[in-house]
Amino acid sequence: MKSYLNSPVLKKKFVAEIEKHRKADQIEQGTYGRENGTWKGCAVSCSLRSLDILEGKKLEVKYNQHSRYEKELGIPEWLARLEDTIFEGLPKKEAMLWPTRFAKAVPIGKDLDPIKWKFCAFILKENIKRVLTLDIADDLKKQVVDAIRGVLALHEGAISTGEWSESAAESAAESAAKSAKSAESAAWSAAKSAESAESAEWSAAWSTAKSAAYTKYANHLIELLKKA
């Protein structure tokens, strides 16, 4: 599968159409499409509607067929879903720019599947950092971090060799599952404590941290796409 079907013309027209949606204020979080005088939709729906416009197809209201990315853009479905997830997690101002940023960053004529391993490795490293800051027992923290590192090693191996090891994946999954079970009671206790301590200030802090995390995810994905 080659991104943009190896067509510079397709990319140029596609990016231009998405930018038209942005300038017309037709991009909106939380919907695959709605029409109330003016059509609005999310990153994926905007992209798919742009394709229909370019191809002269009958326009729909809702667009949630992520699999169309593969056939019509040469972009893996998993990447379409990642674009969608990041879009919904970004602060509103950044989200409005995201569909164009993503479309521009996708290279022409490249196999984008290896990006999955690299992006997952990035997320796993971020998770290790978060776990290390948790106020939980040291032995439990070590167990969870070791399990994440096992999965990280699997992805780093795939990045290095260009091949995914199913046997290693099964072993890493088993280890991660055991750690998850061990951590379940601790996580439940922490969640209950957070619930009892919940306040407007805490909620605002959580929202800010979440937005910052998605901004970091977005920027890293753009870097990976540009280097593909």
C-alpha cells in the first residue's frame, strides 16, 4: 500500500479540499457529520467528504468509514483511526488545524505501516514515565514497568528488523496481562480516592494534562509521517 496511491496530484487536491473545509468553519469535534444549514464534521468525516467532492460523488451527512482511507488514499485504516482519536483529544483550536496538518504530513508513495510500531513505542515510553510518578507500592510499580518494557522491546525489535514477531508478542501479552491483574486492586483504590477528592480544580488540572498529552501525540505523529 502506497500513501496517496503514489499520486502527487491526489495529495495536492485532497489537502486543498480539506483546507476549504477549515476556512469555511466546517470542522467540528464530536460528530461524524451533521447538517444544520451548513455541514460540519470531524477530521475523518471531513477527509472522506473531501474525497467525495473530488470524485464527484453524491454527498452524505455522516462519514465514519475509516476503511475507505486504504482504498482511496493508500493510508492504513489504523492510521485513520489514530488521526480521529487525536483530533477528538486535542484542544479545540489545535483540532481545527489537525486535518490539514495530518494530510500535509503524509508523504507520497510510502508504506506507512512501520509508523505503527514507532508510535506505539513512543506511547509505551510515555506510559513508563507516568507509572514511575504514581503513588503506589514500589514492587507493584516495578512489575508494571517491567511488563511495559517487555512490550516496548517487542516494538523496538520490529522497528529494527522490519518484522513483527507473533511468538514474542504472545509472551509480552501474557506478561502484561499478569501485571494488569496485579495492579487492578491498586488502580481501583486509587480511583476511589481520586473520586472522593474530586473538585473543580482537580477536574481542570486533569483536562489540561489530557490536552497537553494529545498535543504531544499529535506532534510526534507528524514527525514520524514526515520522516517516513
